[in-house]
Amino acid sequence: MKVAEYIAKKLIDQHVTDVFGIPGGVILDLIYAFDKCPGINAHLSYHEQAAAFEACGYAQVNHSLGVAYATRGPGFTNLITGIADAYADSLPVLFITAHSGLAVGHEQRFEQEQEMDTVQMVKYITKFASTVECIDQVEAKIDEAISKALTGRKGPVLLDFSTSLWNEDVENDCSQSKSNAKHNVVGTLACESIWKIIEKAQRPVFLLGDGIRQANVCYKLSNYINDIGIPVLTSRGAQDTGRACREYYGYIGSHGIRYSNFIFAKADLVISMGNRLAFPVKSESFQKAIQNKTIIRIECDENELKRAIPNSIVFKEELSNFVQGIKEQSIKTSNYESWLNVCRELKRHLCRTDCNDIVDTVSDIFRKISDETIVVADVGNNEFWLSRAYEISGIKNRILYSKSFGALGCGIGKAIGAYYKTKKPILCVVGDQGLQLNIQELQLMTQEKLPITIFVVNNHSSGMIKDRQKSREKFVHTTLDSGFMTPKFNLIAQGYGIDYLQLTDDVTDKNKILEAVKKPIIIERFFDESIGLQPSLPKGKQMQDMTPEIDRDLFKKLSEL
Amino acid sequence: MKVAEYIAKKLIDQHVTDVFGIPGGVILDLIYAFDKCPGINAHLSYHEQAAAFEACGYAQVNHSLGVAYATRGPGFTNLITGIADAYADSLPVLFITAHSGLAVGHEQRFEQEQEMDTVQMVKYITKFASTVECIDQVEAKIDEAISKALTGRKGPVLLDFSTSLWNEDVENDCSQSKSNAKHNVVGTLACESIWKIIEKAQRPVFLLGDGIRQANVCYKLSNYINDIGIPVLTSRGAQDTGRACREYYGYIGSHGIRYSNFIFAKADLVISMGNRLAFPVKSESFQKAIQNKTIIRIECDENELKRAIPNSIVFKEELSNFVQGIKEQSIKTSNYESWLNVCRELKRHLCRTDCNDIVDTVSDIFRKISDETIVVADVGNNEFWLSRAYEISGIKNRILYSKSFGALGCGIGKAIGAYYKTKKPILCVVGDQGLQLNIQELQLMTQEKLPITIFVVNNHSSGMIKDRQKSREKFVHTTLDSGFMTPKFNLIAQGYGIDYLQLTDDVTDKNKILEAVKKPIIIERFFDESIGLQPSLPKGKQMQDMTPEIDRDLFKKLSEL
């Protein structure tokens, strides 16, 4: 029996009939197991905090086991208030979370995407909290958790499973799969040596991250880069930083811009600044992408340096010192014209690939907003479409992402905060799920008459997770048919006293966006549920060869540039 | 300069113009300081999670300091998702929380009401986290926190202040005020010895807590108590347990029932079962109340036994074993008739004291619901009015409270969970603030057509905190005029496709409550904002002499009974 199914059966043995949570990547298999298992019903909550409370209520009414599950990161942290509640009131609740890596150390921020030391955080508000890493731990830890929850003075317990376990058979042993990441030794070099490396490169690129802004070197650095004429790529979260550079060619990544990934793949030197290179270092795609090049890393955080990137030369340095230092080097402007022409050619061929109705609509909106408008992205597919629209539209507006933690529903809150700091109009782009998580904040928007436009990309689905469910036999909790619903936002808007506009193809309506920015408004557009997140980078593929594939002759031609 | 004001000034020095949070008891002074200080605006959020995100957005847009504040307990835990977000994205945010005790140990659940080891919980998702206990730490810790947030790789910091510091002068030193709680040695006795103690008592009472239900001894114990005819009191959270006993006389506490407190005060023996006696042990009122009596404690949790209660004899025993053991003792029914007559007399004189429009309305509703309906209380003043209505109405329905953690907004979630466990109709009583915190959960109610009636006690205010502000020069963030608002719940209901009924004095409307329980509905009634929480027990007063005072002649007469 698979671990996920085993858990479902164990819970049924404890008379658990209903469990609560929100689907997320690392717990999908568990949710599917619940879905398949007669006798147990998983309910879709609209906030993990509420899921935790639902499990608390479930546990409290008859002093029997309640269960809430959550994905890693914000899913887990959203549970914490409920965990503490269960602890204080001695409610026997089993909280189930999962992880794909395991953040054992505490120095790196975060060692694994979205992950943290869950056990440490809830140690003193649970009766028992443990990670489950190996198949031979599964039965004993589940038994121990359930037993501790229910015996003596009752209380909450938490099990944080390695996601790789869900589909293992309960009999197996995975003790041999434990591995210790090996850290390369990193060297430090004086500032001047960097130019010698750059001079030798034929196809150098700068790879900028949001650290550029944090170090306040955006203006100086972009001037410098413009002077030497090297093309620039960024992480997705730093695309507005890249826009300050003349030769900016978009953001790379597994959902990146095709021509950006192509340029990165072709580069022989990557100068990474303010970017923590948060790639899965051991992935085949990443290994392929970096094997042919040298990477210069400038990084001020000693703990990040423990992250071993092959072929890299590391400068442990504050960016501001570094930018000052390198600016003082004499600039021997090499001629990068032929390399830039390759970049331009790639962009010309691929710039309209991967567009869809949503990307085009958001691009249209971007072209209408004022330069000072700050764009705030929520989390989910909508944020990736927004990134693409930003790249296509060519706007230079400041844009805020929830970059690495990915807390769904943070958009409205961030929009409000950004407004108070800047007193500038805000355009907050949010999906129909993300909007619900903190919909109560509309109250603050309306009573303080904040000039925030919420553009709701309503595709009637929890799109990102739905995309991950496409290879399954059916959707669960991510579409209208599978249990994901949204309220009528026009009426909700009315309830909060906020203007509402349903966007159509009518140009007059689109122009209203210009007028709208002076007061709170919800603008909603309904999109086809079938629009997926494209392109993506399947495991092991070359980073420039994303899915769906482009015409093979064109791919060959571009590869040979 | 007072500490609270000092913090406001420090933040202004860092160009912080707007801060975010929700008022709570231990941080009130800080909020008032913000309110008074020109140059800084405190904004009322509708969820601490959103407050944290607002501070994150504020910090992110210009890489400058953002600030969110929260009260202890759920206020703090609601921040955690935002703290992790700030950590992952290197956002310089100062999170400010406060405590009145200090949970240094980890064994007691919780050592101090609503409090926990905040520093331990966020240690690995902050750059710096510290409690501030003494006045001589204030300046250095604030400086260190702000400096760590803003230098090097930026990130969140948390300061958890002792609430007693807010109004101290920054120059003072409080190092002498540190105290170590001294634990009395507790003894254990065999089961049979308890009857000998009871036999000697003239005015014994049972004091039951929710542990009775948890230990599943409710039925056996109430039969036993009914046989021996000793009067019963409970904690507020266990009033439905008390209702199973024939001679039940309500719940005690600082907002308890007057006659219950009177009876407790007059008792010479308290047999406490399933009750953790969560009184502030060192308070004068409590010391007065227990000086004239013996307390028998039956407690299975070794860590709770570290809580030293004067005049107590402690049995470390599972309740189920204990109830079995004591039942086997021969019952020599003493005649408690004269003591019971005193209890009855107290109740007769005081049963209509402290009623108000809200209590009466909720009592009316209680009398209309079916016996199987489960009552779920949210948090806030509404929960205390509900408790009183429960006592007055005489119903025996199961009732669920968020007993010790007090997480505002947990009502809807708990109601949903309780429904799934029992498949019984639910009446959830919630205030107009609590409803907002997880209003998104209406979606789950409506799409699954759950038979949950949400009764909204709408007094246009954040009542409990408003009551605590009454002695101040003005309200802040707790009334319509001071920034606390609610949406139009009728329209919100419509947005979620839920029926809505505004309750008036019309009897037909009231009868609709009976029909309503088969499907989700929001029933709202508007109440006068001025209705406060009464009675209360001012510091140091005798527990039976609550405020507002009853007629002095009557008080004297009842005291002499």
C-alpha cells in the first residue's frame, strides 16, 4: 500500500471522516489518496488558517482526531495559529505537511524553496512534531503521532513528510537514499580580477537579481552596464531592474522567456549580481545550462555561499563596494555587437511565442497605466502571465512580487502597504483564488479610499495546481467541477462599497482603467479555464528547449546562431 | 520619554510613516503612542496576517523599514506567514509584539494566557528576535533590531516587549523586578482519602472544566454528583458540562456569573476536576477567594501541577481512574440542603442582574433552536454575552468555545468542522469583527450547503478592546468613528449566495430562525454600540463583588447568608 493511501486508511481507522486543507504541490498525492478512499472526504478551505480551525472544531466537538493538511511554506505557517489553538485547548489534531528538501541547517534563507525547520517552529506548541524522511519511519511515526494526540492530555501533533514518500510502498526502506549535499570550496578574489575574466569572454551576460535594488546600486550599475554594452538577463522577480538596462533580454527560469533562456544557454560567461541563483543545482537542465560557461557570483551573504554552484568564481563582497570597485576599472569596451545581434535575432524570432488572451489583456492594461503606477503581483499562474505581459509591453514600472516564499493571497496586503509608502496608484493583479484569502482587506481599501486597482484574472480555477493535476485522471479542488468556487466579486465589491467593472473587449471599458486609478476598484475579466501556464521546462531538458516545442527547423537555426 | 513614544520616534527617524496591525490588550499603549505622534499613522488591518503583508509591501517597495504590530497569542502567530515571507525576500520589517508574562519554560500549556516562546518560534525565520524585559534593554535592543533589519542582507526582526514597559521612562531600570515563580511542592494521595476531606466540609462545591469531556467521564461523574447532591460550578468553557448536573450554578470568573462567584467565595471546599485553574494565582482577588478554603485538584498533566495553587491538595491521576475510584467509595450522603438553599437564594436574587438587549436576544434564539443544534462561539464580547444567555436560557446544547487561545475569527471554521463531525445543525455566534477575519470561508459554507446559521452580533465595534479603551481619552480602531468598519453583510451574503435575514423585534422574523437551520444563512442584528461587557472584576476586589456594584444592602444580606 502506498504511504498516502496508508495514511487515509489510518485516519479512517480513527473514525476521521472529513479532513481540511488546500492543495499544494508537495501534498497532491495525499489529496488524491483522500479523494480515492471511500470513507474520508477532503474539503477545500479558502485559507489554511481556516483549515486548521476546521480541524480544531472537528476535533473539539467529540474529542476525536481532527486532521488538517497544508503544503510547505506559507501553507504550513498559515496553520500555526490553529496549531497553537489546538495546543491551548488540548484538541487532538493531526497536522500534515510535506517538504521536498529538508532544511536541516538554519543559516541559509531558505535552503530549500519555501521550506524551513517546521519541527523547531512548532516544537513547543505541539505534543509531538517530527519529519518523516524514510519509509521505515512511516508506520511508527504515524502511530506515535496519533497516539500522542489522543492519549493523556490531548493536543496537536504535526508530521512533515518528505513528498517523495507518498508513492512509496509502506514496506520499502529508503535509508540508502539519504544524501549529504557536498559544498564546493569557494574562493574570493580582488575586484580588479573580474575585468580580466570578462575580457576573455565572447558571449558574456549580466544576470541581475533583486539584490541590486536592495543594495541601492541599480542606477550606477545600469549606467555601467550600458557603457560596456553587455546584454542583461534577470530573475523573474527583478525584471523591472533589468528594464533599466538598454540591452535587457528578459528573465530566465523554468517558466522564463524563451529567448532569455536561449541567451543564457549560449553565454560563455555569466556575471551574477544580487541574485542568489536559486536553481535546483543538481537538476539535469541546470547542469546542462552551466557546463559550457563560467559564472561569476558576487554575494554578501556568507550562508548563501555555502550553496555550491559548479564552474563558479565567487566574490564575497557587498554589492555597493563591488560596483564602486569595478567602476574604477578602466573600461576597455570590447565589441559585443555580433553577440548582441544573436540576442536580438533570438528575441525577434521568439517574442510573440507563448502569448495568450490573458497575457495580451494584461499587456494592454500595462500600456494604459501611468509610469508611476506600482504593479503588485499576487501568487499563482496569474503572476507568470503578468511577468510575460510586463516583458512584452515594455513598461518600466516598479513591480513587486512575492519572490520566493509564494504566499498566496498576499497581493491586496502588499498593495496597501506599497501605497502607504509611496502614495502612488497601485495596480494589483490577482487570481480568483488569491483574492479570496485576504478578501477582508477590501474593507481597509474602501474606508481609506486607496487608489488601488485590483485586476482579477478570473479563470474559475486554482490554475497553478490545476496545471500540476493535468497528468492525473481528474482535477481535485482546482476547478469549478472539482470543488473550487469563487463568490460573485461584483456583489462582494458592492458589499465593501468598492467600484466594480467587468472588463470586456469594448475599448471604452478598457479606457476606464485610466480613470479608475484614483479610487479603489475591482476590475474583473473572465478567461477561459483552459489557458495553461506556458512554456515550461520539463525535467532534464535543455533550458532553451521549453515545452511546447517550437518548430524544430527554427530551433535548429536558432541553436546555431 | 515613555517607551511606547520612544519607539514611535525611533520609527519616524527611520522614515516610517505608516504602520499596520490590530489593537490588542498588551499593545494598546503602543497604538496610543502611534496615534498621538504626528508623522506616523497606524492603520487598522482586518487580519494580522494582512498587517504583516502590508508591512512587507511597505518595506519592499523602497527597501526601507516596514512595521507591523500584533497582540500576543494569535496576534503573534497570525504574523508568522508574513515574517517568513519577509525572511525569504529579505525585507526589512520590524515586527512588534508584547507579552504580560514570560513563557520561559516549555512544559506548561501555556504558562501565561495566550503566551508562548515567540523567540524560539521565529528564531530561524528572522535575522534577530528577542524579548525586551527591562527598561535598560529597550534602547539597545531597538537599535540592534533596526540595524540588523536594514544592514547587510536585509530581513525581518521581531521584538516582543513586556507590556509593563510601555509606560516606563526610557531612563529607568527594572532589573530588580525580575521574579522567579516559586512552585509549591504537591503531594499525591490515594483515591479513598478524598471522601474524608469532603465529609468534613460544610459548603463543598465541584468545579468542573472541559477536561471532564476530554476524559469522557461526563455522564458517570454527573450521575455521581447528582447522587451526593453537592452544588456544581464550572469554568465558562465548560458550562454545557455543568448543565448535566442537577445542582448547577453557572460559571465563575472575572466576567463570570455573579451568583457563581458568590457561591465559590462562600465555599469551604472546592473539588476541581478537568479544570486547570487558570487563574492569575498571584492576583489579590484570587488570593482572597481561596484563603478560606481547601482545594482538591485532580490533574493528569504533570506540567500543570507545577502551577502552584495555595491551600491545594493535589491528586495526579487520570480522571477516568479517579471517577472509577471515587464511585467505589460508599456514599454517605451528608445533608447539604442548607448549603444548597444558600446557593438557590443567591441565584434567585441575582439571576437577572447583568442582562442586556444582546443577552436577551441570544437567549431568545437559544430557546428556539433544536436540542441537537451545536452552538459555536467566536471570540470577543459576543462570546461572554452568549455564555450569559446560555446560563439564563437553561438550554443544554453542546457549546464550543475557543477557550484559552482566543483566536478571533475562528468561529466559522470551527462551525464547519463541527458540522462535518456531527452532521448536526450549527449556530455560530460571531461579532462583526470576528466575522471578517475568515469571511472567505462563507464560500465553503455555501457551496456545500451547510446547515450553519451565523448570528452576527453587530454592534459596529471591536467591543472587547473598545471596553479596554474606555478609560482613555478616546477610542482608537475600535469604533466606527475611530476607524473600525464593517462591510454590508447582506451584500456579502448575496455575493456568496447565502441567505440573509436582518433580525428585528418582529416575532415572525424570530420564528424564521427555526426554518433557517437547514441551509446556510447569516442572521444579523444591530445593537447599540454602547452595550459593554458587564460585570467585570476590578483588580483586587473580592470575586463576588463585581462591577457595577449591586445594591449595598443586598450585597450585605447575601454576604451574610
